Amino acid sequence: MASLKSVNIGGVTIGGGAPVAVQSMLSVKTSDVKASVGQICRLRDLGCKIFRVAVPDVAAAEAIAEIKKKTGAPIVADIHFDYRLALAALKAGADKIRINPGNLPRERVPIVAAACKERGAPIRVGANGGSLSKELLVKYGGVTAEALVDSALENIKILNDCDFDDICVSLKASSAPLTVAACRLFALRAPYPLHIGVTEAGTEQGGVIKSAVGIGALLLDGIGDTVRVSLTAPPEKEVTAAYRILAAAGLYTPPVEIISCPTCGRTRIDIVSIANELEERLRGVNKHIKVAVMGCAVNGPGEARDADIGIAGGDGDALLFKKGAPVRKIEEKDIIPVLLEEIDKL
Ligand code: SF4
């Protein structure tokens, strides 16, 4: 059920069957160009494709020009209420505007729509639990999936009435089931690309789980064209989490996949430390291999038969195996260096 329509954000297509794009929002002041550029570079190294920046004032809007010049990154300007900031951001080179036309004086909407059209910048309209009008809250008796969808459709209509259709949509709630229900309903009713995520999902640990449930359920339904994991944590964590969710949904193959056993009463070596250290040391390795870290030789190699390489723990040592077949024994202290050396040879 991939969205039929697509939009282009500074060279990144979302919708129309394009791969799901990971995005994040900068946590530094947009007007601090150095900090913004630094964060964009770090996020880009992690695979972030689209970068949203807050535009609370003219300085932030104008800073987009320098940020674009230094990074060339697709930039989304996040605007609330003030149409002049949208115009300033577009003038500075923003590739997309996130604004709700329902929050603007009606006579200003055509001005923003025309400026976006001229620049080829799409508009994201969004509905979330906190943005619903009093009328919709009364009509639906609170924040419901139907109310969120109606709110998004109202905003789309305002733009369509200005002859503007370069639109993507987000429907978010801090509840994963409500977010999923709203996005499913919207996908049945309109063809626009969907930005999916559970808003204000929470701190790193709980927020990742909540996001994985909400985003994961939608992705498995084939719904969602761009993803943001919204965490009370540095945006770098959001990007890493987004890729983990995409990988778990089968939509992304990490360069190195580590499979590790949950450990049990048979485990005699420190599998937890080994798996974590290996994951850290293999970050950035671009090999497309599967590495297994298993706790015992009884079940380990068999359970990890399709791994390219791995170890199965013994008592103070481990069996090195390749494609499920044993190769040789190594001491526990040598497990990490040996695995790194063997992976280097692959
Ligand atoms: S691989 Fe061995 S140690 Fe790990 S969970 Fe399975 S049986 Fe237990």
C-alpha cells in the first residue's frame, strides 16, 4: 500500500515506491550554523537522508542559506504560525516546509503555496494529538484516528484550493496504537506520501520500543515513506533506531548483522560483553556479512547456521565456526581480536 504520489525533498524522493527515507530533526539552534553543519554531518554519516530544522525566528530562517551551502543537505524548515518565516526559509533555500495551513490566516496560504511551488518545495501537513481543532475534538469526542485523518484532509484541501498538491502528510500521536490506526485509515483514503513516527515517544529506551511498535506495524503493512523516530535523546540515536526498525522490518540490510544468543544456564563466557564490543568495533565496516555470537557449542553453530562467521562459547574458550562448521578453538581473551582478523579476511 505504498503511497501513489511522491514528493522530492532536495533530491530525495519520498513516496511512489521509493525506499523509505530516514530523517531526523536537529537539536541545536538553527542560527548556530557551525553546530547545525556539524550535526548534519554526524547524522549523514549514520545514514540520515532528510534534516529538519526549527525555524522560530528570522535568524534561523536565514541561517538555512549557509547551512545549505556548507552541506548541500535536504533541509526541511519547521514553521509554526508565521507565514513570513516560511517565505524567508524558502528564500534561503529550504527544500520543504512543515507548516499547517489551518494555522495561518487564510489569505496568507496562497502566498506560501506559490512560494513553495516556485522553489519546487513540498509542504508537509501534520495532524497530531495536540493540534486538533476544537470542532474536531467535539465532533469525535476527543483525539481519535478519524479526527486526525479529518484534520490532515482539511489541511490538504486548503492547499488544494490554492492549486497546490506537492504534499506529504504526518499523523502522529504519542500512543502507538492511535498513530497506527490513523495512518492506516489515511492510507485507505488519500494517496499522499506518509511521514510516519510516534510523536513524543519518550526517552531512549522506552521511546525506541514504542516507535518500533508503531512504525514497525505500519512498515509491515507497506505504509510509510519516510520515518522519524522521535526521542528525548540526541538525534544521532534517532537515526540509529530508525535503521534498526527498518532492518527488523526487512526494509534495510545492515552492512554487518550480528546475531547473538540470549544466553542461558549453559553460557560459560561473557557473551553480553563480547556481543556489545563486537557491535561497537564493527560499526562502519561495510561487508554485508552475518556474525554470530553464541553461548555454547551444543546449539550455537546450528542455531547460527546461516552466519558467515561466529563463535560458540565453551568454558573459558570458544569454538570459531564458519557457515555453521567448526574451524578451531580460541581462548576467551582472544575472541574479539580473532573475529576481527577473520572478518577482515572475508
Ligand atoms: S546458544 Fe547455547 S548458551 Fe546460547 S541460549 Fe542457546 S543454548 Fe543457551
